[in-house]
Amino acid sequence: AVGNPFVFSQIVSAIRGVDYEEPTLRKRISVALRQLNLAVEDKGEAVAVAECRKQIANYFKGFRGAAILRGKINSLYTYEDVAREIYELR
């Protein structure tokens, strides 16, 4: 589930025998930034950003520009910087 919290919805859909809709890029951005925001509130910005980099980058695997984003995120230290880079995926 690291970087893909949507896997639980996918499992539930499979169990129920219903089609699963992949989350949109907009949804992934929203959930990734919510996760990061909650971590910042809990641990402080420096620790949260450092700990969440890999997880946040994994939210966007398979999207155009995701590899570049991963490289950029690994050198960032603030919530604002991470959010700005994520929004550039659009």
C-alpha cells in the first residue's frame, strides 16, 4: 500500500465482483498532499517531507513526467515545494 492507498478499494471491488476505476491524477494529487499534510502536522515539516518522499513519488508511477517528479521530490525539503512539483504533473 506504500504509495498506493487505492489498493484497498481495488481489493474491495474484486471481492464484490465490480469494476474498479483507477483514481484520476487529480485524485492522486489530492490524496498524496493530504498524506503529506497529515505527516507535517504530526512530525513537523522537515521530518515529514523526508519520510514521505518515496511514498509520494510512488503515487504517480505510470504517469507522464513521474520519473522526473521522483528525481525532483528527492531534493525537496518543504511541503510547498513538493506540492508545486506535484501540481506541475497536470
